[in-house]
Amino acid sequence: MSRLAVLASGNGSNFEALALALRSRPSAAGPGHDCALLVYDRKAAYAAERAKKLGIEARYVPYFGREASEAEAEIASALDEAGAELVALAGFMRILSGSFVAAWKGAILNVHPSLLPKWSGAHAIERAFGAGERVFGVTVHYVDEGMDTGPVICQESFAALPDDSLESIEARVHEIEHRMYPRAVLERLDACAAGGEKK
């Protein structure tokens, strides 16, 4: 069994999808894994409510009014205490420092609602839709010190339909995220359990 920690800033739907995927995985599909910790950096983040309902430990680590390095040190301590071997970002609206990423090299994943390298950064779906983009998708990638610049693990795309709205595109993107991200995370947790990952 390997232990996952999730970092989130907002609604937490991808966090919940990850946690439920780990819990519902059939034993015949591979070793069981545990979503051991949620770290959130915004007090109003609904992800914390999801963690409470799921019985998962949640740790609030604020950035406001302090150095980012201090917040990262607190996050690192929480990850160590939880015995985390893999970290998944789920709408975590911070760029992690080079030193933090280096300490977890190859063990931090992120999901982004575009076909990277196109439309990196915040509000990707809205910006792409507003620009008249007709092909949308999702990318799961390793995290480096840049903004959505780490090596791509997997992508899935779809073409917009003539009557698609921003809301319908967002719904389709989220459906892919909630299916693809857990699969990618489970594969890496399996590698951790087999001794194939650093953490």
C-alpha cells in the first residue's frame, strides 16, 4: 500500500474523485492505496468539507501574511507526518518552489484542463473557449518549478460540438479529469508500492 496526499485550493472535486477511486478499487486490480491527507491553503476551500465527509485528515496551511517558504516547510512537514509517497495537486493555485519540487522530484502530479502546452495557467477553459478554440482536453503531468510546464504523462482531447456552451465544455472536461486523473495517480501509486518511485 502507498499513501497519497492531495493539495487543493478550492472546490476539491478532483480530490474527491481521487479519494473515491482509491477506496473503490477492486483488490484484483492491484494493491490498495490510501488517500492519507488533504492540504488546503484557502480557509473557505470546499475541499476541506469533502475531506471531512470522507474521513480524511485535512490540514489548513495559509500562505497569506507569511513567506511562501514558510508555508512550504509546513506542507513538507505535514506530508512527512502523513507518510505520503506521492502528491497530487487538485486545483492548488500556487507555484511550488524549485527546492520543494526537487525534494519530491517525479512524485508530484497535476491535472490541467487543456492540452498543454496550450492554455497553461488559470481559467484555461474559459480563455480557450473565448478565443474560439474547437478542440479541448485534459493533461496530467509531472510538476516542475514552472506553471504547467512539467513532463506530460497523458492527455485526452475532444472536439467541441456546434451547440456547445462554455458550461457544457467545462462539464465534459471535468468528466475526463475525474476519470483520467485517478487512473494516472493509481498507476504511480502502484509503482511506489513496487519500489519504482523515489518517495
